[in-house]
Amino acid sequence: MRYLHGVLFFIAGMAAHWAWATYFTAYGLAPQVLLILTAGVAAGSGPVAGQCFGFAWGLFLDMTGSHVFGANALCLTLAAYGVGHLRRQVDVTSAPSQWTLLMLLTPAYFLMYGLTGLVFERHFLWVGWLPFIVLPIYNSLVAPLGFSLARKYVNL
């Protein structure tokens, strides 16, 4: 039964990301729901579960219009690995630590994504200054909700 919850959570995460990015944007920006949920799964269930969810969600993002196929999968997998190992040193169950984590993780994700483009497409995949500055704040505000949902529904 717990694996069924994981599958349903995975599908719900894709649907939530699509819906928020399509219908609920603010100035054309939407939080990176799948990055938040990947960090929540990695913080709650460990790096292996986070990497599995992050890789699969990254492939979903890559299929929806990425420049380099596999770049999001790689970046979400690396983010889950980092968060999963960081949870042993830092308490990531409180809201302030989740805000801080996402404030640091979002720009790191953008830089990893850009460097992946630099390696494979020979130019840095820059998201722009507005997303680079605003999305860490937006992601950190949504983080407690994503972490609580991941803790509730993914218990592997």
C-alpha cells in the first residue's frame, strides 16, 4: 500500500507542477514544485528515494520542453543526493530550515542546469535574472507545504 501512495504522489506531483505553471503564475513565474517535492522526499525518506523521484520527475520536465534532454533529471538527482545527505547534519523538519534550504538549493539548481547546457550544448542555459532572484523566495514560501506532503505520503 505504501508503494501505491508513492506512485500516486509521483503522479500528483507532475499534475501539481503542470497546473501551477500553467494556471497560477505570478508575473510569468511559478514555483518549481518538483524541485520542492524532490527535496521533501529526500529530506523525509533519504537520498535514494529522493534520487528516484527526482530522476523520474526530471525526465518528465525534460519531456515537456527542455533544451538538453536529461539535464533536469541530472540536476534533480544531484539535488536529492545533496539534501538526503544533508539531513543527517541539519534538521530539515522545521519551516525556517526548509526556507533556508530552498533559498540555497534553487540558485544551485539553476547553476547546475546552466553548466549542464554549457557542457552539452556549448552555451550556458541561463534562466534569466528575474527567475534567478525571485524563484528562491517563491520556492522557499511553498517549501513547508511540499515537505509536509512528502512526509505524509511518501514513507518508503
